[in-house]
Amino acid sequence: MPDADPPSSSDPSATRNLPALIPQARQGTPESADNWFTRALRTIFRWKSSTIRADLKDVLEGAGDTGFSPAERTMLKNILGLRERRVVDVMVPRADIIGVQRDIALGELMKVFESASHSRLVVYDETLDDATGMVHIRDLVAFMTVRATLSGTANRRRKKPLPAGLNLKAVDLSMPLSAAKIIREILYAPPSMPVLDLLAKMQTTRIHLALVVDEYGGADGVVSIEDIVEQIVGDIADEHDEDTPPGVVRQSDGSFLADARASLEDVTTIIGAEFDVGDVTQEVDTLAGYVATRIGRVPVRGELVPGPGPFELEILDADPRRVKKLKIYRGLDKQNGGRHATRRQAAPAPPSASPSSPPVTGEEADKRSSDTAPSKSAHRP
């Protein structure tokens, strides 16, 4: 798949394309939704345009020999289902976005690229709500290479010629990113935008990263072209991906150490049917969303949150926006060091909470607490 973006702009904020400018006119058009795929199937199977989708669904759902392998059947089903998906269904949530300020030093930017293991990073002014573009690691390497390259004559004149003619000392690592002029444009898309429309926009503009913004212009998440492709072919593992998804591990004392992004379904499977969260699964999907919904806010480190049935959850790691890691205990465990006497008991948010910190419930709890297990990179195409 091509990994290309348009030429970088020296003033990315001046060319920001607002979400409203992204066309959605083809949303209800069957031809645009199916595109080349349906035309190919129509030619191969001689199906009529009005029945091709229904006929193909019948073939894929049939129990008999369809001529498709299991992998082909899965991908075809995923392609058909892609028409119903929206950007919000495939985006990486805001809490998992790794971005940098436009004035970050190039040396610090290199460290961020190394730790994030992404090829693209969102660039912003003060916060993610002020995103101005993105930076590609290829552009950073190219910029540094040009600055470090000596002419053949100059290198030969040196007492000890430099390998490959590169003098890395000539690169000013304190230079701000904005001065390097390697910031590229980024797409902006509303959460309700059809995934197929965003994919077409990425192909047309050759910009493979989109920031998902709400009606007020705030950043909700990010979508890369790889995130969309994975909706068809499944997870694409690369050398930087984690070997295991967020999960729950039983400890020797009978407790469970859990990643807050672990799904409630997986937690129940591992711990047992006693860990029954009831109807809350209609609002949130993960442990992070569950604890935030349970007490009406994002808990702080060290708090104890009452869990379902005989369980309670201790917050091991959290920041103001989300829960990261927690421990699940069975029962009050009063004989195990008297934990209730030494740790802060979680309490629901008071009714008179300030407007700046409203109670967290339902889908908002999922969003603010990084409730969705992330794609293997936030924006890694």
C-alpha cells in the first residue's frame, strides 16, 4: 500500500480543511459504497445491480460450498459491513493519541518517535484541540540527512573522511519542529462520517491520517488508513505491536492485575460469572469505563471502587483523564492487611460538582477513560 503524503506546508494552520468541507454526499449511494468491488462481482457472477448485495450476503451466509475460503468469506463479509461503519467505530480514542507541539525540539521529537513506534505524529499548538498537522518520520530523517550531508569534495579534504559523507554534528537538534518546515497537512473528519468516504478522501488527497473532531472542534480521536484496512483484513501485526492485548492476570494471592482497557467480557471470562456487571455493558465496554461510570467520575490513584458482587477494584495507576491499571480483589479481604483502613475509599461525585468536572456516565465514560482497547498504534500507517 502506498505510503505517501502531499508536500509539506510551511504554514499548515492556514490550510486547515474543516470537517464540514469533507464531502458526504455519497453516503446513501449504493454505487459509491460498493465501488469497484461490486462492479467486479457483477461481471464475474453476472448479477443484477439491484440484487448483488443481497445475493452475495446469501452466498456468504449459506452453509454449503460457496467456493470461498474461510479467509475470503470473512473479508467479503467485512467489506459488505464497511458501508454501515462510521469513523467513530474505527477511530483510536483521544486518550491514546500521541502528539507533539509544533515547537518541540528535533532532538526531543526523535525520542518521541522512538518511544511511540509510530511513523506519523499529530502536531498541535497548545492542546490536541488545536491540531495543525502531522509530522512524518521520513521527513524528519530526510531533513537531517540534507543538513548533515557534505559535498564529495569537502569530505575528501578531511583528514579522515566521514562515513557516507554525513556530519551529524551539523544538525541542530535544538531547532524547533516549526522551523524545519516539515509539518504536513492532516485531514479532519466528524465522528458520523462514513468510513468509506474517509477512505476515498485519503486516497484522493494522499493524506493517510485524519483527526476526528466533534461539533465544537474538539479532538475525539484519530484514524489512519491502516485502521480502515484492518476493518477488512483483520489486525495487521508489525514488529512494533504488542504481543498480547490488554488483559487480566491472576496473582499468587488470588487477586487479579488488570489493564484498564481490558474488555468487561474478557474480565468476566477470566475471573468467572461472579464478576457480573449487569446492564452497564450497554453503556461501556471496558474496566476503565466501568469504574468511571460506577462512581460518576475518573477515580484517582489509590482509590477503592466497589465492584460487582463480592469484588472491589483498587486503582493502581491513573491520570486526570483516564484509569490505566487496577487490581481486582474478591471480597473485602479484611484479613489481608486491613486495606480499607489505609487506602482512600472511592466516593461518588457530589451533586454540586463544578461545571468543569461534570459526572462521567455512559459513552462519555468510555471516551474519557480510554475504554476502547487501542489499535496496535494510534496512528501508525
